[in-house]
Amino acid sequence: MIIQDFIPQPYPKSIKNGSFTWSSPSNIALVKYWGKKQDQIPENPSISFTLNNCKTTTSLSFSELESDSGYSFEVFLDGEKKDDFKPKIETFFKRVEAYLPFLKDYQFKIETVNTFPHSSGIASSASGMSALALCLMSIEKELIGDISQEDFIQKASFLARLGSGSACRSLEGDLVLWGKHVDIEGSSDLFGVKYPYEVHQDFQNYQDTILLVDKGEKQVSSTVGHNLMHGHPFAAERFKQANTNLSAMVSILKDGDLDAFVALVESEALTLHAMMMTSMPYFILMKPNTLEIINKIWAFRRLSGSKVCFTLDAGANVHVLYPEREKSVVMEFIQNELVAFCQKGQYINDKIGFGAKQS
Ligand code: PMV
């Protein structure tokens, strides 16, 4: 596929008004995307677990406008009007308009609800942008009359990427790959694809308990962080390493080599933060409690032989990953030793999921 393939032919049908609702989950990267080229093209491929419980439900209502006067939309979060969300959506509309030429023909009402607290520090951009992209694709499906499920999801992922890069990995599950990798057939910089190879049963129902360490606004946004990879002294090596790590991940996932999984996933998390700390200007998103938790996990693993490990997003919260069979012992460890480091003792139990659903 090339970008031009996503520009539709003139629509054969018309539609006056309607409403579509999609729920889309968040995802957590195992091999991280950090650094992008123009038009949200990633500098390296990434792979993520789709989550199950952390999700956004978005309803998009639309009615035909009489005259074409730019984008017309309102945004609501949990029933409250959110004008501060408008600039991000306006940017998204501008980026996708060539691929969805109906955007100026309608007045939209975007109503969105997250299952996780808005101020939890969990990024809602992946779940939010993918849910919105799916609602827009539902309108396009009506205008085209027919579109295959595969083409529908692929274009929704292509659009979601233009909203927030990692959002393109939230449409399907349970493992999604985004970014061209020489060894992985079908991989693309333009959209996420379901991981196409064999996965060992130990990864089925993998658990992710998200420890809410810091719920404040991030001091440095992902957009700024990605941009700081331009001219970064270690950028070229990092992008090469991500490709190598993804190749290694293919064997790890097939063989169920949990020790190698732990080492690779934790190294990826710390490398992401090392890139932040070695940017110019440099910055640190981890908090003291992030490090306390990491040290506790390492000590617990040494003592118990557990395969529990951590990963991090662009923030201070810690994702604790573990196989389903370790659920009770790891939950006991979290309760006894880690909850004390969470803000107000808060955490979210999640697990690997299977992608977005229409309702
Ligand atoms: O999708 P963005 O632009 O918010 O970037 C997210 C990048 C990380 O979450 C840090 C890593 C990843 O691959 O999801």
C-alpha cells in the first residue's frame, strides 16, 4: 500500500445524518517507538500488547451542513464540553482531510468517555484517536456502500496514526506491529498490522497491572520528545537496536522464552527513558517511586524466580507485566510491596486484549 491508495474515489452514496459509536483500547509497547519522520512515519518499527480494560468509547454524531465553512465540531468528555481538546482534533482533521473528503460537509458532535481516570497519567491519545478514526471510517463505509473488513481496519489504523502514532496499534489485538521491518511480512510504516507469526501460549492472557505513580500532567509531551530524537547523538544506534530487538522478539514470542522477554522488555523501557535523559534539552519523566518499584521488582524476581517484569510509557507510571499463571502471587507482591509507591494507592488491573469494538 502507498499513501495515495487511501484517497477515496468520489463517493457513490450520500447520507444526511447519523451516529456511530466505537470502543477502542489503549496499548503498551514492548519494543518502543520514539522518534519520527515527517507525517508521523516512525523512525523504527514497534510492537505492542493491546490492552483490554483501559479504553475510550467515542460516539460521533453528524448532520449535513448547508454551506462549507471549515470544520464544525464540538467535543465532550464525560458529558462536559471540552474546548481545550479542539486544537488537537482540528490538527487531526487537517491531516486526514485528503483521505476523508467529507469532513467539511458535516457538523460533528464527538462524545467521549474513558474507562480510566482522565487524570491518571495514562495516555488516552491511543484509545481516543483510534476510536475517533473508527467512527469516521463508519461514515465513510456508508458513503462508499461497501468496504471489506480488512480495508476498513487498515484505513482506520492509517488515520489513527495521523492522530497519534501509537494509536495505529490499538485497533486489533492481541499483538500489533507498526513500522516496516525487513523480516516481517506485511509490516508497514503507514498502519499497524496484527502480528503475523506464531505466539507461545505463555503469552496468552498476559497480565498488565498499571501502577499509577504520578497522575500529573507530563512536563514534556510525546510530540516534543519525538522531535528531540532529531540530531540526538544516539539516535541512529537506537533505531538500529529497535530493529534488532524486534527480530529477537519474533523468536522469543515463538519459543515462550520468558527470561529473554523480561530482559528485552525492561531494556526497551530503560532505553526509551535513556533517550529522554540524553536529549538536548534533557528531561526525566520517571519519579523516585518509579525507581523504587523497579528495584522491588528486581528483588522479587531474584528471590522468587517469578517472570514478572516492568515496562514504561512516556511517563512515571509502571506497567507490571506477568504471565496469567503468576496472577495470584504477583498480585500479592503488588499489594504488599508496590501499592505503597502509587499515588493514593491506585493501580489498574488490565490484560492483553483483542482490539476495538463497535457498539
Ligand atoms: O503515540 P505517541 O506520539 O504518543 O508516542 C508514544 C510513544 C511511546 O508510548 C513512548 C512508545 C510507544 O511505542 O507507544
